[in-house]
Amino acid sequence: SDNKGPEPEGVTVGTIRGQTYAFVGLERIGGVMVYNVTNPETPEFIQYINTRDFEQDPATNLTDSGPEGLIFVSAQDSPNGKPLLVVSNEVSNTTNVFEIETGFTSPNQPAQMKGLGKFETTPVFTIGQLFEDSQGYYIPPGILDGLGAFAFDEDTIRVLANHELTPNAGYTYTLANGTQLTGARVSFFDINKNTRELEGTGLAYDRIFNRAGEEVDEASDLEFNGINRLCSAQYIKANQFGQGRGLVDSLFFTGEETDGGTEFVLDPVTKTFYAVPWMGRAAWENVTELDTGTTDKIALLIGDDRGGAPLLLYIGEKGQGEGADILVRNGLAQGKLYVWVADSGETTPEQFNGTNQGRSGRFVEIDYYRPDLAGNGEYDALGFATQAKQDSLAFNVAGGFRFSRPEDVATSPYDGTIAVLASTGRDSLFPSDSWGTTYKIDVDFSNLNNITAQVEILYDGDDAGLGQFAGSDFGLRSPDNLDWADNGLIYIQEDKSFNQFGLTSGEEASIWELNPRTGILTRIAQIDRTAVPQGQT
């Protein structure tokens, strides 16, 4: 009949989170029907919404009547960052704008870290946002951690960012070969150098090769059925110490921060993620490259984020070993693993502590690769020591020093043989290192058969820097992530790991600037909890 029925009139479609929706305006009865038509053969009814007031005369603009035209506005084009549906009502001469609730955080959230003094913070992206462009959409998952950055082109910085998820956490993502995984992953964020606005984001890799060198085509190809808790990270440039010295390729290093975890390297050019079993086992916090002074070997200092863990050093031989070419040519397919041993025989922070204190020592090689013992319970199927066996070699055989909880490491911009190490503190193991300690590691590679290293304490939180502050809680506490900047200063982030943190001073977790020459610390930024996005905690 010409005068009966809802009379579907205007129709438009839009894509939200990769799903296609049809919006159908019902001109006679009013309102809009919403269907998921991602699979047109099996459309799914989602919602019917009608703003018409049937007690009002439909010919007036006191209600909404006669929806005729519909326009979908994507989140990318929307002024508030959320998808919109615009509906014009022919009879009532009114226009509706419906905000489509996607469950995501709107953009332009305030910074949760506020700069102090001359330092300012500019928020770029907040977890919970959906980013959509002409290539589709991407939803970076939560628990951001380690970062690396490089110039993607003359206008853009590409930031690589870890998500420290457990293997079964996070939404499923898909590799180029169709393999579906959950767990930790790496995203890229493209930021305009001039505007500091986000221009693109996505998954940073689409292929994974496991410890055996096999391309992952099912979750069981990975030891944890997914990647487990990627923590801090380091983007290391090729030839950073001079022509032929250091890595051949620029690579992003990151590892699984769990007992017995594996280190991975990401090749940003090919978007391929490689496991590196030759670097040993650890609860990987971070690695930093040191200058061996040679063109045929690379050195990587390792932060192993476990209570009472050793300080490890990997020396790789470039062009040696078997496996993926990129690992072979960068010295990541054959090498040796060492542990730092104090010449004094001291083995814990109970014996070696205090701001400005130092100890000489050497890196002692451990027998962590035994293919003849592969699969015997102490060595895995490839012949590499298990975490328990590697620890036994480090402590019981070599006599390695047990740091309270070695975390991030970074190399001096002025001397490639010197690095800084943050040890967060572990009062349950070492009461003398409750608040954390920051060390300088000075390595001598002049004799690769006898690698020595001087370890100096730049700042001991338990003595508040020899009284630099009124008490431990007023200075640097629980040091975690850090970097040694080109200006020669060290920037250190706090990560509460002691139950007395903030109780005396009332100070929130902060970022500090440390002058390694003078030992002077300056708080430059601090957490602002009033900036937590609505609906998040």
C-alpha cells in the first residue's frame, strides 16, 4: 500500500573497527535500523533507534519525522574522533547527529605525565583510541612499554612500541601467512616531525621466525604459544661506532620479560621478527650495544629483570653461524655469553653498595651452548642452556655478582665502551638495596680473551646519593627505564617496586635527569593522575 508500512528510504553504509554496517532510514514510521552487513549473505540486526515523539505533530519541528537522507562520518573525519551518523528529517525539517559508541577513547586526551620546569609534554596517542586511515583501521592494544625511533622519511619519525601482554592476552592479530596470535606485539606510530601529530599506526611486523629458525605458522611454534611480555627495547643503528664497527643493519631489539624468555630482533625494513637464541636466556628488560673496537665482533650488554640476576654480556661474531642471513651478518647467529664477576669476590649488594663506590671485575665466559647435551633437561633441544642451568653456570661456576634487579641499560653517546645500568632494588633479597641503584659500567675490550669492567655506583637510593636528598623517598626511587641522551645526561624513569615508595615524600612516580659527571639529580616530569581518561583506571 502507498500509505502503510515503515517505508525504508535512505540507506548508507560505514566501516567501524573493520566491520561494515548498513543504516536504513524509515521515512514513514521514523527512526533508523542498523545492520552488520560485513557478510551480506548473513546480515545481523544490531539496533533500531527512533527519536520521534508520537504525541507531537510530525509536521512541526518539535519532533523528528520523515528521515530521508543519511550520511556516515568515519572516526577519522569526525570532529570528536568518534563515528557519526547524520540524518535529515524531511517532514519535521530537523537534523539529527548520532554519535556511534565504539567503546574507544576519544583523541586529544591530556598528558598523563606532566613536565616540570623547562620540560613540556605533548600527548600523541592514548591507549583506547582507534586509528583509521585510507588503509583501514588499527587498534593499538594496551600496556605500552619499550620504544625505539628512527627517521622514516624527511617529515616523519617512526616510533616502534612494545605492548607487554601475556601470551593469551589482547585481541587476535594475523600474520602475513594467516597465522593468528594473541599476546605481546610491537606497533609502529608515525609522527610528523613538525606538528607532532600521529599520521599512521599499525602492527610493526607480519612474519615471525622462532628459536629454531622456522617461520611461525601456528601458535605452538612459539615457546609460550604466543610472545610473552615484551618489555623495554632499543633501536640500534648500523655502524654506530664507525664504519664497519657495530651492527651491519639497523635493528629493534626487545625480549620476553619472563623467566627463561627469548630475545627478538625486528627488521623494520622487511617487517620480520626473529628470535635470537644465541643471546641466552633472561627475563629480558633491555640490551645496549657496546663498541668492541673491532669490525668482526659485536657486543651487547644485557639487563635481566629478575631479583638477584647477573649482568650478562654477549659477544657475537659477524658473518658466522647458520640461520637467517640478517642474524648471521649481524653477529647474532654465533657468539659467546659472559657474566660479570667482581675481583673482590663480592657477590651481592649487601657487600657492594653506596654512592660513588666502585669495583673492578671481569666478564667470565659461561658454557651455555652444548649441542652434544641437547635435550638432556639442562640444555634445550637446540643445545642452549635452560634458565636454571644458565644461572648455575653464572653463579655456581663463574661466581657472578647478583644485582638486586637489573633493568634498563644504555650506552654513553661519548664513549661506546661505557653504559649505564638501573637496578630497581629488591628489599626481600637485599635489604641494602631497597630503593634501587644506578651503575656506570666501563668495559675494556682491548683483550677479548680477558674482558674487564669497572662498575661504579652513580646513585644509591638507600643513602639518597650520600645525602643529596633529605631521605631515600625524596630522591630517585625504583629506577627502571632509562636512556643516555646526546646531551650527555641520563634520563631515568621510576617504577614503584618498594612498599615505602611515596609514603614519606608524597611524591608521585617521576622522571629524573642525572648528570653522570656530578651525580646531581633533577626531577623533570611527574605522573598526573587527574589526566587518566574517563572510564579508565
